[in-house]
Amino acid sequence: MIMKFPKHKTFHYVPRYYDPMKDEEERRKRRLKFHPSVHRKSPRSILITLVLLALIIIVYFTLAQ
């Protein structure tokens, strides 16, 4: 039996009468040139994954003999 788990629903609400120029927080973000971070895979995590994969392959061939 395959169980399906519910997924989180995204909620994007844009207020009708919202003016970003009047919002104090938005003005601070613009003045500081703040941009929300975009989730990217770092080269460091890819390197760690490759090293672990190489170690697993080496151990496998060492034990197989």
C-alpha cells in the first residue's frame, strides 16, 4: 500500500492597496540593497558529495577483493 502524504500549500497574498514606497521596512531594504536569498546548491556541498561517493567506491572495491 502506497501512502501519500499531504503537501504544504503555498499562500501568496498581495494586498490591494499596498504601496511599497510608504512601507518603512521596504524602504530600509531598498536603502541597504537587501535581496532575499535564493536557495542554491553550494559548490562545497557538491564537493563533499563527490568525496563521499569516491570513498564509498574505494571501500566497496577494497572489501570486494
